[in-house]
Amino acid sequence: MKYSVFTSESVCAGHPDKICDQISDSVVDAAISIYPKSRVACETLVTTNKIVLAGEVTCPKSIDFEKLARNKVEELGYLEDKFEFNNKASIEVYIHQQSPDIALGVDDGGAGDQGMMFGYACNETKQFMPLPITIAHELCQKMDTLHSKYVWLRPDGKSEVAVNYENGKVKSIKNIVLAKPFDYSKIDNTEVKKVLFDEVISPVLEKYKMNLIPIDEFVFNGTGKWEIGGPASDTGVTGRKIVVDTYGGMARIGGGCFSGKDTTKVDRSAAYAARYIAKNIVAAGLADRCEVQLAYVIGCVEPIVRAIETFDTANKALSVIEDFAWNLLDLSVDGINQGLDLRQAIYQKTARYGHFGNESYPWEKIKG
């Protein structure tokens, strides 16, 4: 760890890109609920009063894609016409079955794509996640919980957290940025800033026993005004928030996103497997920080590369760590799916506040 300051960001559930991730993962969940071995590669785009779904779905029963999209948009709070994006937006669907050339390899248990994946863990938090992204996620999650309490808050939002480090260890919070659209006819920027400082920043920093920055050093809505958020002001696309989805930039990221893909796609399943291995290495006290690399070829069953980096924090010889790591999980595609019980309809939930650090996910379990 060479940084003296490190910054990570997160986004609220109603952010345009996250709307897309959640719609795409609702398709994954719907297909898996019908048939656990369904194949899905679904992309979503949202913009002013329009939703577009495209991709490949192979499932034995039909799926009402339009209904899934409208339900998700409504759930996220996009109901008012003045948003210029709501649950009545026009929807276009361009979805067909998986390519037979891809199916040829996947049907025999091979990877659904080529690529490299990384998993990371560290001992900065009880979740074995970096502190900057952990706090950033919780700030966004906290902002989202306030919608039912304050009707002037609107969907969308972002957070940014800078953490001071000393000799590779967390020292203090340097600064925090929050952005959140709201109805300026009902309340002003100063009042909202005070509410977010008291009800979002203060409790989250207290939870992690971090210093509370002064309210005048906390940046809220940098331009001074943000009234209309969501797809009316910013087009969203599936998979654009992969750094938010992973480790906030603290670790390397693979070549593909997660959302909208079934778990024959190693972009998703092998990234979960790599996190599982890295977390177990750190939880076992074998290293303070760990990054696991895997790489696959489309149609091949086993990874062609597996490697471990501990950033000079190892407490045991690399041979000991490798022996521990590679016996945790069968890294064939079917082995990952079975070993981590991935063929469940659990993926809509992963499409908000990150795919890692939530103990309810099977890849977050510590092997006893």
C-alpha cells in the first residue's frame, strides 16, 4: 500500500447505471427461478422516458421483460411525471437465445467467455473490505433509507470518501462528498446538507469509529443545485459501475462486469470465487491483504491461470498460502457454481451497494 490518501465512490440504488444493473439482474433472477441452468446475458439502457433491453436469454418458459423493468423502476421511486422518466416509460426489447457457438462449449461445463478476474480482501474492516468503499456504500444506503421520511428527496445520488493512511494502516477520514437530488421548492441546500450530515454521515462514521469531519468541510451537491436526477439527466447502461461493484479501485478489476449475466459467465462466477479465496486467506490470518487472480478461456473447464499476491503482508510462506487457497474450492465452472451455490435467484440485491462485503452472499462465507 503506497497511498497516503485513497478515495472511493459509490452510487445510490436510483442512479441511472444502477437502474440498468438491477433490471438486468431481475432478468437473471427470473430466468434462474424458472430453470436454475438458464443462460442470460442481458444489457439495459435507460434515458429520458425510454428503457431498452437487449441480449440473449435461453430459458424454457417466457419472461415478461417489460413487466420486470417497470416494476424495478417503480420500486426505485421513479413515479412522478416531472422526472421525465418513470414506470410509464416506453420499453423496447431486443432479446434472443444464446449463440449456438457459445452454447457448444458451455453445455460441456466450459466457461461462457474468456477473461481474467480478480478477488481482493484486507483486514481494514470486519467485512474484510477496504474502508473507503465500505463507508461509501453505507453512505449511499443510508441516503436511500431517508426517502420514506423526507418526501423532498428524489431518487439517484452519489458518495465519495477519502481516507488518510499511515504506513498502510487507516488513520482518519480526510473528506466526504455527497450528491443527492431534491425538490428545491420545499427545502434549500443548506437544510438538506444539515440533514445528511446528522442522519447519514455522523452515524456511519460513528459505526466505524472514525473521526467526524466538520460540516463545513463536507461537500454537498458540488454545483450548488441538483433537482432532477436519474435517466432524465444522465443516460444509464448496464455494467458501467464495476469499480463501485468491486473494491472501489483498491484492487485490480477484471475485463467484464457482473450484472445481467448468469454464472456460466466467469466474469461473474470466477470473480466471486476469487473474492471467496482472498477473503478466506485474510480471515485465516495468512496475510493482511490479498489479491487472487484467475483467468479462463471460453469453452474450457478449468482456469488457465491462478495466482496470489499478498503485497508483502504474508504471515506464512507463499507455498503454504497457495496450498490453503487452491484447496478451498473447485475452480472449474461447475465447481464454482456448485461449491458456492450460485444457481439461486439472488442477483438483484447484488446490483446495489456492491457485490462484496455482504455476509448473506455465499461467496462471502468463511470456511470453517
